[in-house]
Amino acid sequence: FHFVLGTILAVNFIWRILDLVKAPSWEGGFRVAMGWAFIQMFLSIRAFPLKVQDRIIRLEEEDRLRRLMPADFHPRIAEFTPGQLIAMRFASDAELPALARQVLSESVKDRKTIKGLIKHWRPDEMRA
């Protein structure tokens, strides 16, 4: 999808620019604008669902933390950033409480670093 459609749209956009340079016209300018609009639509088609998916993962992980952490930790759940929660989704249920405490106490923000702390991975097979 990305390789084929992205390539076609990029080639179309470049082609329209070359046509406009060869023979300037309002119609050619409009074709360039449409080519750019198609590229923007292509990027949005991927970005919008990923943002929604990240919001769902955040909600799922907040719920998971409420189930797995003691009640005295629940107020701290709001301290996690969406990126931290998204990275921690790969941790097993047994590993998550210690990982959550470590992430907050050491202020670990980088997703790759958090993923590197995980010992027992839980696959996320539903990611779009």
C-alpha cells in the first residue's frame, strides 16, 4: 500500500511540476496543487488511525495498570505519558508493576529505552 501508492503519488506530483515548468498555466498550477493535496491525503490516511490507535492503547494500559497495581499506586497512573504507556504495552502482566515503578522513579521517557527494559515480551498482534 505505502510503497505503491506513495510512489505513484510522488511521481504524479513531480510530473505535474515538470508540466507546469514547461508550460505555465492556471490549469497546470491547479494540477500541482491537486498533486500536493493527494500526497497530504495519503499521509493523513495513515496518521489519523495511528493516533486513534495510540489513544486506545493508552486507555487499555491505564486500565491494565489499575488491575495489576496496588490501590496506593493508582493516583500515579496519571503521571505516565502516552509514549511511556504505549512502550510498556509489551511487558508481561508479571513484569509490568516493577517496570511501571522503574519508569516513573527513573523518569524514563524514551520508548526504545523502555522496551529495552522488558524481559518477557507480550506481543501486540493487533497493531494496524
